[in-house]
Amino acid sequence: MGAHRSGAGAEGGVRPLSEAARAAVKPPPDRLYGRSRGHKLRPRQEDLLRLTLPRLRLPPDQAADPRAAFPAGLAELWLEVGFGGGEHALAQVAAHPEVGLIACEVFENGICSLLSRLVPEGAEATAPLPPTLRLWPDDARTLLRALPDGSLDRLFLLFPDPWPKTRHAKRRFVHPAMLPLVARVLKPNAVWRVASDDPTYQAWVSEVMSAQDLFIAPAPATARPEGWPPTRYEAKALRAGRHPLYWTFIRRAG
Ligand SMILES: C[S@@+](CC[C@H](N)C(=O)[O-])C[C@H]1O[C@@H](n2cnc3c(N)ncnc32)[C@H](O)[C@@H]1O
């Protein structure tokens, strides 16, 4: 594994931010700030975590060779950070049977929500599961650190927790200190899709991505592009009259 890892701390390719943004920036600590537990789990949810999750989970010791956890001959390997209820992840798996998807989520109720769409009640231990889907029920940053260089063809970050207060900026996933880590695991010309409906996060993404040269960073779309399945959080944002932006960043080849 060591041979693949070039040191996620490398800061190459990230230029200084404005004074205001710099004030908000501290290196993101490796602790999780969102919720990982909600209400007490119902028996069905407990069964899904106990009987179904182990059948889909990417074992931590396979993170250094993730393709080994999938059927041979995958065309591409994709990763989703913070899949929420799993709508986007499951739609991508159904639409792209030739692609392997690793989907990460820390919130137990979200993990149960994805699992419950796959498995009828009573068949938690036996229902067939999509061979091209693996779950990482843990902090996506841990997985990113363990993956080999250039192992991913696509990364999805859809409606990440916005942490709109300046003093919480260090918790944002799009962050100058995260970019070398994200860039390291993506192949040259790989795609990083990001969506956000939060005006502070939108301005932050634009500023952070215009101060780096690891990714080509075109202006965002104001309507969800083709081939980009909707999520529950997006539907909530649209109902509330918010205006999501959709970015497609490209990992520079050199
Ligand atoms: C606002 S929700 C959006 C969920 C989903 N992408 C959607 O659009 O409906 C953000 C999700 O990211 C998850 N999350 C936050 N930090 C994470 C991390 N470091 N690793 C994995 N998941 C994370 C949260 O638990 C939460 O479910």
C-alpha cells in the first residue's frame, strides 16, 4: 500500500485564498462533526445493519486495492461521499452496470435507508445485492487516505453539509487542505461533481476552486446536468425555493 501513497499532505497546486477566506481556514481536523446516529433504530433497521451491511461493506483492509472487492473487468471505479438516503448512488449503479461504485455515509439512518431500498423485509441476510456496489459506512476521508493514487474515475459530493458559519469553515469538505487528497486519488481527466444549494458554500467553492490548479474548474450549471440523478436533499432545497449549483471539475492531467 505504501508504494501507492504519495502523502496526502502535499500542498501542491493550491494558491492562497483571499484574506477573508484565509481567516476561516485552518487544517480540517480528522473528527466528524455531523450526526452519525439519529433516533433509536427500529428492529428492521437493526437487521439491515447486522445482516445486510456486512454483505456490502468494503472491508477496510481492501481500501488499498479496492477493485479486488468487485467483479473482474470493471470499466471504471466511482466514489460517492455522503450518499444520504442513497437515491443517487442506487440510480448510478442501476444506470452503469459496467462501473463499480463505493458509497460512503456516516449517518446510520441514511445507511439503513439505502439498504432498505435494496432488500425486502425478512430477506436481509439472503436477498441478492448489486455486485457493483460497495459501502463505506464511515468517514470518507479515511477511505480517501487509504485508496491508491489515481484509483478513481469519478467522485460525487452532493449537497455536503454546508457549515455556513465562518468559524466552522474548516469542517467543509471542499477545502484547500482537502484538494491534494482528492486530486491524488483521481485519475488524470477524472470528474469531480459537486452540488450545493447553500449560498455561503457556493461562494466558498467558487473561491477555493479558483485558487488552485489541480482541477479545471468551469463555472457551475444552474440546472442539474444530464446523467446526474436527483437526491432527496436537492428535492428539499428546490421545494424551499433555494437555487442549487452543479459543478463538474476535471482533474488536470499533468
Ligand atoms: C446534507 S446531507 C446530503 C446527502 C445526500 N448527498 C443528498 O444530496 O441527499 C450530507 C451527508 O453527508 C454525510 N457526511 C458528512 N461528512 C461525511 C464524511 N466525512 N464521510 C461520509 N459522509 C459524510 C452526512 O452524514 C450527510 O448524510
